[in-house]
Amino acid sequence: MTEKITRINPEQLHETPGYHHIAVVAAGRTAYLAGQCPLDRNGDLVGAGALEAQVDQVVANALTALAAVNAPPHHVVRSVIYVRSDERDDLGVVWSRLTESALGPAFTTASTLLGVAQLGFSGQLVEVALTVALPD
């Protein structure tokens, strides 16, 4: 499957901290995962006020969603990471925690990291949306 995914960093663009500017997928099936939130199976917020704990729950939820479509993290071709903060350090903490997690290979592809004013659930600090090239 990974032979159907090509990751590109054109020389004319800036160097990245681990992600690629472009991900090209040969024809095949694609899955679009809803934004994964720091909620447990019961829908309760995990890690109120704790950025790293919320990242860990988001990682666990994303891995579960990927497993449901039989896709490992390195099949992710696009990620969007939302952090409820206007502090650059908070965004860095989230990026580091994600890239060092079991979900880390998902963030070597086209990726966007955003600081936002509000997310959908009360107390929510992080959300991650993924696009996945599914194995045949």
C-alpha cells in the first residue's frame, strides 16, 4: 500500500519539522476520519485542563478509528490538528506529543497545525482530523 503514497517536499519550499508539503495517492479507496476528540467511550471528556492527557486520548481514539478501517498510521495522507490556544508553545507541545506517539507516522505527510479559539466540546483543547489512503 505505501507504494501508492508518494510524499514530496519541493526544494523551492521551506524545510518542515517532519511532515511533507505534498502527499500523492495513486487511485484507490480513501477514508475521511471525523475530528477525533479527547472523549472516552462514554462521551466524557478526558484530561480536563491537561493538554498532554487530551492528546493521549485523541491518539487512542484515532488509532481505534484507523484500526476500524484496517489502516496503520503511515497510511494517513492528510492531517489537521486543532489546538485551543493562541500560545505557540502549546502548539509545539501538541505537535511533539503527537509525533512521538504510536500515531506519529500519520504526521509525516501533509499536515496543518492550527491554534483556534474554541472547539466543539466544553473543556476540549485538542482535535485531530485524518484522511487515509486505505489498503487494497
